[in-house]
Amino acid sequence: MIELSIALGSTIGGMLFDGSSYRATLVARAVVLMLAALLAFLTSRSQVPQTA
């Protein structure tokens, strides 16, 4: 799964770089980073039911 993620990220990043410019890759990276931070925050706030 990790290798697939790296391959997918490099492929999409390369396509963005070739299609637009380096700025598109920076914007995409910032969007993915903010999405990851939001998901981490929401996950930390979720309540896990406790079993007795």
C-alpha cells in the first residue's frame, strides 16, 4: 500500500508539473496536507464506544 501511494503521488505530481507548472504541484500538496490534517483532527475528536 505504501509503494502504491508513492507511485500514485509521483505520477499525479509529474502530470501536474508537466501540465501546469511547479505551482500546481505546490497547491495540490497544500490541499492534500490540509485534508490530511482535517481528517486527523476529526478522527481524534471521534468518540470510541467503551466496552465493559
